[in-house]
Amino acid sequence: MEPKTDQYRHVAEYFKIAREEINSALERYAVFDSDCPKRLADAIRYSLLAPGKRLRPTLAFLAAELCGGERQDAIPVAVALESVHTYSLVHDDLPAMDDDDLRRGRPTNHIQFDEATAILVGDALQAFAFEMLGSAIEDSEIAQKCVFELARRIGASGMVGGQEDDVMWSATVTGSRGAFDVIGEALSCASDVGRDFATLEFLRKIHRRKTGALIVASLKLGAFTSRATSEQLSALERYGQALGQAFQITDDLLDAVGDDAALGKRVGKDAESGKLTYVSLYGVEVAKEYLQESVTSAQRALLENESLFGRARRDAYAVAVSLPDFLAKRER
């Protein structure tokens, strides 16, 4: 099944509808009792409800429908995923991390409020995500699977581990403590396979965890709500890994050649902070080639396994196949 010729309109429409449903759910669930300080509640909602793509919760909807279920069953998962994603953004923006002052076209949380509050916002959002999975998913078996999968994907060997390597690589610019440990790990096999290949593999490892892990988790959690088979989960994991790679390479390219106003944040930060990206390693044109490889790999993961998704809504399947290319052509 090839993507339809009007694929971009269909993907955009799917995301628009899903985004409206997700925004409504976030508004409904992100309400805190009187034991939560008002300033903290305001800061949580400031970032969680800020305009955004809602990619990860939408992927959960998409996976639920691909596996024959209903997106409504994935609402708790969607809220949890957006909460985790928002926590990661709030912490990424901190002075000790990426030190950004704009996010989604607005002052970052630590600028709008203060640094200590922003740290606590991230802490609270992570806890809120697991509270959602534990309290709003009625089937205890599905809830347990979701809790375990999300914790595994965002922890020390997942998203957080990828962020640590990303931050420490950037620290090589200033020779900060810990930087040379990272260089040594990245290039440990350089004598066997070559320095460039070793660095590329380390970059892929960063992307696989920092960005890809939560994208894979989004697909799998959505699939869990539809009682997906092991074969479906395996195909979705392959799809998610390639989609995550494509998404991050696009981010790298946008930071190099994008527009501040369109992105809602300052571009050129990657080069300034010494980040390891496809652009810094190979330049814009080669990065685009790697991007296309990732797009093709993601699409192939579904096209070669179409029979696994026979119970899917056909529009959901068409959107999923078209999505990697759609995201690669985004401007924000």
C-alpha cells in the first residue's frame, strides 16, 4: 500500500483532530488539589498546555488504531506521554542543560517563573505521568505494561542516558569534567572500525535514546491499549526507531538552516554549544541523505508488515506510512 498522493493533507488533518482531543484531555486532567502550591500548578500548566505538535500522544492514538483499537482507550496514555515529554523539555531548557530562553514561541519555564520551580515542574510532571497510567487505565494488566515500558524507555538507559551523553559531548567544548570519559567511550572502537564510523555510531546511540526511546514508547503504549500482538509490537518498534532518527535529524537540520520565528526558539544553538549532530559531523547535504534513509526505513517497517495491521482503520494506516516523510518536511 503506497502513501496517497494527498498524503500531507491527510496527515495534517489527522494531527489536527488528535491535537484537539489531546489538548482537551490535558485541560481536563491537569488539575491539582489545594496541597499543590498555586505557583507550581500554574507553572506546570504553563508548559504542559503550551501550544505544541502533540506528536507523542498522537503516535499513541495512531498505534491504538493500527492494532484495531480505539483512540479513546489511549487517552490516559496520551496524557502521560505529553507530561513526560513536557518534563523533558522543561529540564532540557535549564541553564545547566541547553540554556534556552524560548520554547514554543514563549519564554521557557525557568524564565517565566524561576529555575527552582522549573526543576520541580519537571519532577511533578514525571510523577503525574505515572499517576495517570496507574489510575486512569482500568485494566491492571495493561496499566502494568504501560508503567514498565515507559519507565524503561525514559530512564538511565533510555531518554535520560541519551541526554547525559548529549550534554557531556557538548561539554568537550569547554573541557568540562566528564567530557573526556564520553570521548573515550565514543571512540573506543576507533582503531578497529575508524574514528568517523565510531563517532557516527555514538551519535546514533544518542538519538536512539534521547529522542527515539520516547517515540517507541508512545507507539507501544498505544498498542498495549489495543492488546497488540508481539508481531505488531515488533513492527511498531522498528517503525518508531527509524521515525525517531528521522525526527531528530530534521531537528538538527532545522537548527542549522531553520527560521527562529517558525520554530518558536532560537536557531544555531547546536553549533554554539558544540553538539554532536549529523550536520556538525557531515554537513547539511549528507545529513539530508541520512534523513531520507531513516524515512525509508520507517515506511518499510509498515509496508513490509501490512498484513499485521489488517484490523486497522485504513486512514490510520495511510497516515502512519506517510508520517515519516511528512515530519521530515516540517518547518517547526
